[in-house]
Amino acid sequence: MRVKWISGFIVLAILSGGSLLAQEAQAPLTLEESIKIAMERSLTLHSAAMGVVGSEFGRKNAITNFLPTWAGQYGYNKYSRPAIVGLSGGLAGSRDVFNGSTNVQQPIFTGGFNLATYRSAKIGVDISKETLETAKRDLVLQVKVGYFNILRAEKFLLVAQQQVKQFEAQLEVTKAFFDVQLVPKNDVLQAEVNLANARQSQVTAENNVATAKASFNTLLRRDINTAFSVVDILAYNPFPLRFEESLEEALRQRPEIKAAQLNIDQAKESVKIARSAYFPTIGLTASYTRLSDQPDLNGDLVTQRWAIGPLATFTLWNWGSTAYSVGQNKVKVVQAEDSKTQLVESITLEVKDDYLNMLVAEKNIGVAETAIAQAEENLRMTEERYKNQLATQTDVIIAVTLLTQTKTNYYGALSDFNVAKAQLERGMGRMYP
């Protein structure tokens, strides 16, 4: 008995745990959770993050220009006859000559080349980081738009379902009137056609919900058929900032503007890199050379020497190549500055457009909200009049259609407002509200 009791307890625990897991799996998805999933799985963000890693390798590589380099060389020569050549190529009394040498060079002055190269690489890291931030904000906006598209589709489906119920009720009333010969058969047929059309609209609305969810699953890089629901946050929350404040925040926070300024700074460093060719390069060189008649460089015949000293390299004439390179890079600075100016102008227009779209949707919400109450009252009065044979079925159909369209307009405006606000927040450079 005890064994059976324990077994039953285990089965109950497993079933309870499975039930809990099922409930957890079916928990509605919040917008914050959706954004988190998208960021964790996005290949676009992964690629942008790898860009930061690559740029960091470039910065570290630029540091090595300041450090000494150490090189080695090993070779073998066989001469036609023994000759006294010494360190210039051979050994007295041997036709076989093995040579090994090593060289250390430490740059001291490069005309600013190494420093400008490092600064350019460091700016490249910052540009990659701003590119990553831009990608994050774009992804957040995509998730928000996809999320609100689902809510819009679900609200439209709800309206379609309500319309079906209203036409079903109307059909029942019409059939009852027909049974007592208060209305002609044509009214019944008309009610049946309207119900069929409403059901067709409901099927279309259901398909739109499925399409929106499939698109959202793709955005979150999940199986396209993953079933889920979302938390309904389709509400009107006024935006607190004026346009001027929104624009000021956009010009201060947009990562694209920061990246554009960094591009200008990087172009200026390129001018310094090109200009460094006007100056000599100075370094300290130390070398050691050893010749032997044995491969291990230890034999009866060995000669060696070392040397250390500074080395200056001058470019006396290169047909104006340096000047042309400097001029070319100066042009790139001007182009980068023009690109930033155009970007600022484009962002200003973008913020203005998003702000106006939000205001239009905001006004439509108020108009549609008032119209819903009027349309509901109109339908109620028309149905009562129809039941008392003071209105025709056509009047009822018009009232139902009017209410359906009014609700559709309301939910559409509400969705448009939230999307426009999300786009405005993206235009302002915000990651989250």
C-alpha cells in the first residue's frame, strides 16, 4: 500500500509540475520580454557586436607600432672554392657557410604616423559601438511595431467577432418576425447574406492575427508556428514632450550623429597619417650576425659581430605623392562634415514627421472614442425601433456597419498612436520609453 501511495504521489507531482510548466509556457508575452528575446537572438546585433570585437583587435594592432620588432634570419651558401670573404659572405678555408642574424628595431619618431594610426583605430572602436547602439534601437522599434501590429489585428478580430454576433442576433429577430409574417422572406435572406459576409470578415481577421504572430516569431527568431499571446498594452498614454524638446533630445542622443562626428575625427587622423610622410622616421637598431661552417653556427671557423645605433630614413622626392595624399584626405574630412550636416537635417525632418503623425493619431483617438458611444447608442435605438417595426432591417445593417467601422477606426488610431510614439522615441535616440 505504501508503495502504491508513493507511486501515486510521484505521478501527481509530475502531472502537477507538467501543468505548471504548461501554464508557464502559455503565459502572455510582455513587450519587455519580447525585446529581451529579440536582443538575445538577433543576428544583426551579433554581427554588430562582432564588429566591435574586430575594431578592438585593430586598436590593439595599432599599439604594436609603438613597440620594438625583433626579426631573425638564417641562411646557407655553398661557394665554388674556399675564399676569405669574412662577414660579407664567407669564411676563410670553407666552401660551406651558414649564417644567422637577428635584428631589433625600436621606433622613436615617425612624424606622428603611429600616434595618428592608433587614434584612428580607437575611434574605429567607438564607431563600431555606436553602430551597435543604432542596431539595438532599430531592433527595439521593430519589436514594438510588431507587438502593436498583433494587438491591432486582435482588436480588429474582436470587432469582427462582435459584428458576427450582432448579425446572428439580427437574423434570429428577423426569422421570428418572418414566422409571424411581419417581414418578407427577402429580409431573412438579406440578414443571412450579411451574416455570411461578417463571418468572412472574421476569417480574414483571424488570418491577419496569424500572419502578425508568424512575422513576430520570425523577428524573435523562434519557430514560425510557436503559439503565444501578448499582454494587451494598447492604450492611450499622452507623450509629455513638445516637439522642440524632442528634437533637442534627438540631436543629443542619436548614436548616428555621434558616429558621424567620430567619422569626422577619424578622417582628420587620416590627414595626420598622410602628413607624417613629410617627416623622417627615426629608430634605434641593434643587430647581431654570426657565420660558421657548421649548421649550428658553432664550428672551427666562426666569425661574429654586433652593431647598435640610430637610423633615420628620409624621403627626398616622391613626385608630390605625399601632398596629393594629404589633399585627398582633407577632402574626406569635408565630405564627412557634409554627411553629418545632412544627417542632422534628415533627423530633424524625421522627428518632425513622427511627431506630427503622433498628433494626428492622438486627435483621431478622441474623435473615434466619442463616435463609438454615439454609434452604440444609435444601434441600440435602431434595434429597438426595428423590434417595434418602426425601422427597417436596412437601418439595422447600416447601424451595425457604422459601429463596426467606428470601432475599427478607434483601434486603428490607438495602434497608430502607439506606433508613431515608438517611432518618435526611436527618432529621439531612446532605447526604451
